[in-house]
Amino acid sequence: MAVWRITGCCFIAIALLTWGAVLTRGGQGEAPAAPAVGLRCDAPAYSFGQAPNYRTVEHRFELTNPLDRPVRITGVQFSCGCTVAEVSPRVIPPGGKAQLTAQVALRDRKGDVHVNIKVATDVPDAPPLALAIEGVALSDIQVSPDSVPFGQVDGAAEVQRAVELIGGREGVAFRVTAVSCESPHFAAELATVTPGREYRVNIRTRPPLPDAGARGVVVVQTDARLYERIEIPVSAAPIGPLVIYPEQFDLVEGEKVGTKYLYLRPGKVERFKVLEITPPDAGVQTRLAPLGKGYRIQITGLAASAELDGKAFIIRTDAQQMPEIRVPIRVTLPTQEIDDQPQPQSQPDDAS
């Protein structure tokens, strides 16, 4: 009976010959190609530490295009509906950078917060870039509402709103030590509802308001840790000669846009006529119809495209105080809430 004996050297030689044959057979056995790269972020995770849950946390991620071709950002996904983001620019030139500014609203959140963000691009087979924001939301004091936009009001009359400050946890006592406003167009007064537990801040406008409107910040100081200074943004605009609604069209790129409407009614000017309407694009049609003492403008053919971002409808009237009205169009990237919880991955050192 023949017996085959293979020494160590013979075994190595045979193995090398066999592997060489595999490599020459239609590319079988080749090392897998590195995954495609769309964008890089040197700091894909951000921790805001601890923050009161009446606040909105904001962070700006810097995105880099490592390729020798432009990269277009096609969408952004979030693991929480409490998150919004702005990206600029959407098309990043080779070697260029973009800023993704994310805002996470902590309202009604308690404890650990972890939000995952995925940024999709037009690079074939490239996985979305993974980003994350995390921290701890504190609920010692509830502030409601956390901002006071009065909207359009009679600029010659005083208008009042209220903000409630309530202890968010049993056994947590706090005291409001001072209330002030940094704008001469608003005033704020403190009312104690339940000492150590509940307070009310009454905020009112101080007429006359300037024609351009007014903005300010009401500052509430307390003796609670991390709540020493609570800032409440306030704003108000006097009713102008004419009132337009909506003041801006907010669209999502790629969405199907149906019929839209603009409403124009008297403000300080009781009688007026619309002379001309200029749409932002030749493919957009408008139809003007009287409605009470004002007008309704029907809009069709409006497309949610990036090319319309920043453009506007222009309405010309015979009102001397308001001969031209601009209604801007804002087109944002499509966003979607995601269920999974991926962690940001480190970026490869080289991209080709």
C-alpha cells in the first residue's frame, strides 16, 4: 500500500501553488473592497453633559468631503422626533466642508438622552454617516412655555402672556430670586403661586412697539443649581398696513406639493388692491380671488425643489405703506425618524 508523505516544506509549496491558482481564477479569493465613503466627520459624537429639560440643545457638526467629486446630501434621519437639523451647503465640493446644525428639544425628557443621526448622500454604496448627541436631561424645574412669541399684536396696546415655573420632582424646593427683561419693549413681573414650588412670570408688551417689531429675553434667576439663570425669549410684531398669511412657505425637498393658499387682509390700511403677483418660477400658477375685505391667492404647480430655496412670491399692491410683499420659500432636506440605535463609527484614514 502506497503511503503519501508530505513534509513541512512540501506542504507550504503546495499551499502557495494552490492559493496562487485560486487568485488567478476569475478574481476568486481577492480581499473584499473597502466600503465606499461618502462623508467624514472627525467628531461624530457630542455630549452636552447635563442640561435643564426646558432647553433646546444645539450642536454643529463639521462634515468633510474626502472625494475628488462633489457629494450631495440627500437626506437626514433621526432616532427621535425631538430633533431637527439644517445643512449648508447641501452639495459639498471635492475637499470641501459643510455644517450640519442639529437641535434637540429636551422638553418632557428625563434622564439619559441619546439621539442618533444618519446623513445620506448620493455616493453609490456608501453607508450613511452616523452622528450622535447625548447627555442627561434634568427635570427639577418645568418652564412652560419656554418662549413667548406674541405674534402680530396691536402695537399701541398692552398685551400680556404668562409663563409657569413648577418644581419637576417631589421634594425639590426652589426660590425665584429676581426677574428682569433686557428689552425696553417688554416688562416682566413675578407672582408667587406656591412658595418653593410654583411661580408665575407675567410678561407684557410696552407700547408703542417699533414698526420692525421687537425681540428680547426675560431672565428668571433662581437658587436652584443649573437653573440659576433661566432665559425666556420673547418677541412681538405690530400689525402692519396689511396682514399676510402664511408669511413663509416651508417645504421638504422632494415632497408632493398640492394646492397652496396665501391670504391677504387689511391691517392698518382698510382698503387696498392687489396689482400684480410674481411667482418664484415660471411653472407656478396663481389665481387671485376676493375674500371679505382682502384676497385669497390660490397657488398650483409649486415644486419642492432645492432650486426654489430662498426664492419668493412677490405681491404688489396699491397701498402706499406696503407697496410690495415678499413671501419667501424655504426648502429643507427630507428627514425621517429611525428606530435603530447605531453608534457613530470611526472614519477610515484614507478614502479613494
